[in-house]
Amino acid sequence: MNCGRLQILAKPNWQQIGGHPAIEELNLDVLRALDGFFNHIGHFGLTQPAYEDFLAWADLAEGADDLRRLSAGLSVFDPEDPNLALVEAALSIAEAKETFRGTDSKGRPSYERTVSVPPEELPENWRGFLEQLRNRRIGGDPSAPSLDILKRMIQKLGQYIFVLRRDGLAEELHQEGLTAFYSDISTRISERTGALLRPATLRHGRNWNALPASLAPTRKNCARR
């Protein structure tokens, strides 16, 4: 273990989780990002940080790069951590700031998108279904996903469509698209952390080869709706 890792893990913030096996999966950059955010929330006394807090920390740190490292680190400890959705929300804003390319002919901000498409570019039937879910949740339907989960669904679908367009694939759920999307996520996480995509990122105990079959009923239901 190098000196940098030892110095971080010796801090009080890390004493309760210092022996966690997931720490061995973190490269030094990810470890530094986690440590920096722990220091940030401790300094400002944040017990339930909002996405604005993640964004404020990113502005003080290394911007979108550190948010990506923070997301990678948090997902190693808990792939279902609700803070991941907040990090994603902050990351989309941080990336927009960093890829700002002036304004278009109508005076609207123009950005270079490198990971996902905006929600308004999702297939029309998908947008309609997502809006139905949103309305059901707002209307009090407990079977509909929470607004935070819905936001994350939209972000992931935007990433999925981005990969399909990049690879010239049909914009619908299919095996080839899921494989390309999985490969894209794996590559981006590996570049950030040096580790392969963990099975828990998909779902604990889920076999990737069985995933398309398990998604088949959902695909049929979405198509019917």
C-alpha cells in the first residue's frame, strides 16, 4: 500500500470503514475523491447532502472528473446508494458547464454531449410511458417508481440511446443494444477506477447471460403500453 493510500485511510473519517474489502478495489484517484467529499460534508455539517452540495464540492475540486470518481467509489460500497442519483444530477450539470460551446442560432446554450442524449430525444413512446409513471407517482400511486428513481431511469435510458446512435443500432431494447451498453459502462467505469464492472452494478446475483430473458416481459409490457 502506497503512502498516499495510507495517509487517507489513517484519517478519522475512514476509521469505521477502513477494513471494508471494497476499499481494495479503489484506485488512488477514486480514494482521494471520496476523501475530499467526506471532508467537504464534515466541514459544512451536511448529513443529507443534496445534488447542489455535490455540485458545489465539484466546483471546489476537479469538476466532472471528481464527480465520476466519487460515483465510482460510492457504487463500489453500495450500488443502490440513493446518493448516486444525486451525483448523476450534479454530474450532468458539471459536464454541461465543461462542454459549453456557446449558443445556437436561437440563442439557446449549446453543449457537446459525450455520454447521453437529453430526455427530449428519447423515443416518443418511451417519453410517453415515463410521463405516465411520473403522473402516477405524483398522483399518489405507490406502485410507480419514486421521482428520484425515475430521474435515474431517464438518465440511464439517455445513455443507452446515445450508445445505440453511436453504434448505428435500432433505438429500442434488444440484445445487441444491451451488450453495447454494458460494454460502454464497463469501459467508462474501468477507465475511472481501474476495475471491471462489478456484478452488483447490474443486480446482486444476476447472471448477465440471463438478463435479456429476464427483461423480455418488461420489454413486451412497455411495447404494449
